Amino acid sequence: MSDDQELTFGSAIEQLVSEKGISREKVLETIEAALAAAYRKDLGERGQDIRAEFDEVSGQARIYRVVTVIPDEEEVENEAAQISLAEALKKDPAAEAGKEYVEDVTPNDPHYGRVAAQTAKQVIIQRIREAEREAVFEEFKDKEGEIISGIVQRVEGDVAFVDIGRTTGVLPPSEQVRGERYRLNQRVRVYVVRVSLDTREPEILLSRSHPGMLRRLFELEVPEIFAGSVEIKAIAREASERSKVAVQATEEGIDPVGACIGQRGTRIQTIIAELSGEKIDIIQWDDDPARYIANALSPARVVAVDIFSEEKRAVAHVEEFQLSLAIGKRGQNVRLAAKLTGWRIDIVKAGDEESVEAAAAPIETKAAAEQPISETDKARDDAEDIADETVTTNEEPAVGEDTEEAAMDPAVKAEHEEEAAAEEKEKKA
């Protein structure tokens, strides 16, 4: 083979390695397997163990037949896979019974190389595709639970296909944020939910509405979370509308809520902008379920929380003018608080035992999170059921005034006030 031919062949292997993202060893292994298959098909016999060795420098291949050496006292039952010791010693004085004997069966016909190349062509193409599919799968399998950037390649109906580099991910309607519209060549950040190896190519499920995306955004934007000095304990999300995130400091002297908000709200505003204006409440996590529930109902101010541990239920007492704020628009605030804490929460007017709003804590699955939660609960007439454990947040607020004010930018705060005013107006009407 000439130097030009060697250069061309070597360049072809380099091109395969770079374009397909497959290792050089995998490419050579594929070529050798294809050459062995071609020989077995044209010149071999059924049951033969044919192996090939390929020299990438010279471009030459050698074909070998591998058989097992059988002691002379035993009969050779399969000539395609076995050889007697006496016969093996004639060809190789070092042959031993029970070991493999390798015989060079490379064809001497110079034209056979072209025939073998045609026969091996389809095998090589198929093996390269399989190797490429496995390489893509391994690459993106490690990215499950991470945020990646991509470009909208096409939109078919309500399904968006996103180019994420070496392959295309699927963004189905169930994983999209309501109200978002995706345009061709639009750059988007998506969360990798699942990577599975299909028969044709890896299937990569992407999401913009998964709670994990919110968690990863906080890790990217808040250094304290990335470093581990602030921990996200729980997330409750209704994509495109509102989310609640419970945080806790793992080191003394750190304000977890303030760290997530950032100076003048810069950190939280960056996350809100990425999520198309989705409102986010940062909640101080607490070991005490009563305080935790009181915090979770923010921005409403809770007077007291009664805990019923056996039923995993809590009754939150709020002033009458705070009822609308505690319940939220279409019950959203109390519903998210229930998802965040894992407790069933009833809202009652301070000094009144009648339940105004009840929210059941959902099972931690997406399907359960989408199930409607009952708007009201039965009146609780028996005052003896009230638990002894009561936290009065007027005496010791669960969330400090400064922190709570900082956690709400002016636009969010104004919206809360407008929602409360609208609810009060509807009640009076």
C-alpha cells in the first residue's frame, strides 16, 4: 500500500472518530468484526471461530481460524471447532491439548479484498451506527437531572424537538410551561428528565416544567447552594404560575432566604426571567412542623398553627383580612404549602373553628400533583380535637419581617395585595 493510501485510510478512521464520537478502539474492533463476518460468509463453515486482525497503519488484514486442541485419545466431534493434538503438532510444535490453536487462513487471492470489502460494508455501517448510538446514550445518561442548552429544531403539533448537540431531545406538551411558544432556531434551556436506549436511537425526554429544573437553576445562580452552605429541602411547583422553595442554612451566620434572593433581588430575578415570569416564594425551612407550615403559607401572616400528628393534618389560624391571601387565587397558596410541607392544611379564621380551606398533601408524583384538591373541608365542631401544640407567630414570627419583605419584590407584593383585594370584593358582592 502506498503512502497516499495509508494516509487516506488513516484519515478515514480519524474522521469516524471525530464525527461519530466513537473511540478509535471501537472503530478498529468494528472493522475486524466485519472482516471476520465477511470471511465466514464467503469461505468459512458453520460453527467456525473466525477472527480478524487489522493493521491501521498498513491497512492490511489477517484472518485466523481458532480451534480447540483435543487429546489424541479423544475423538474429534466437530472439525470446524476442534483439532487433534497430533494434527496440531504437525503445524505448530508448541501446540498443547486443551488450548486454542490459531491458524492463519488469510486468502491469497488479491481480488478477495474487494469482495470482502463489499460484504463487510453493510456490517461496518450497522456496527458504527450501533456504536454511535451507545456513545450518545452514555454521554447523555450522565446528564440526567441536569440542565442543558439546545436549539429548537422543529415543532410538530404541540411537541417540540430540541437539538442538544449529537442528538435531538423531545419536549412533549406535558413537560412544557403553559403559555410558552417555541420558535424554530430558538435557544432554550431544558432539564433532562430521562434517557433511554431505544431500538433506533437514544430517546431523551426534556422538560421545562419539572421541579428539578427549578432546583438546578438555584444551584447555578446561588453559590451558597452549589457549595452546600444552603440546602434546598423541598420544592412545590405549579409551572408558569407559582413555586415555593424551602431552604435551610447548613452553616452558622448565613441567611438562606437572603442568599437565594440576592442583593436587590438579582439572583431570584434571574431565575424568574428564565422561567418566563413564574413567581417564586422562598420559604425558611424549620424542624418544627408548625413553624414550617406557618412559613409555607407566606406571604399570609399566620396567627397560630394547630398540629394533629396522627392525621398528618394542621389547622392554620389567620386574621379575617388575611384569609384570601392565605388561601390564594383558586386555592393555589394553600395547595402549594401542602405540597411543600407534606401536611394537610386547613385555613380557619382566628377565633373561629370552621374550616375555610383545606388542602391535602399530595403523593410525590407528577400525576398526583396534577390532581385537584378539595376546596373546602367539613366543619370541625368538636373543640376537644384541637392539639396541645400551638405556635403563635405574633409573639415570635416564623419569618422575620425584613426577610419576608425582601423575599417579595415590589411587583410580586403588589400582585398579592391585588389578589387579596379581589377576593374580598367578591365576598362582599
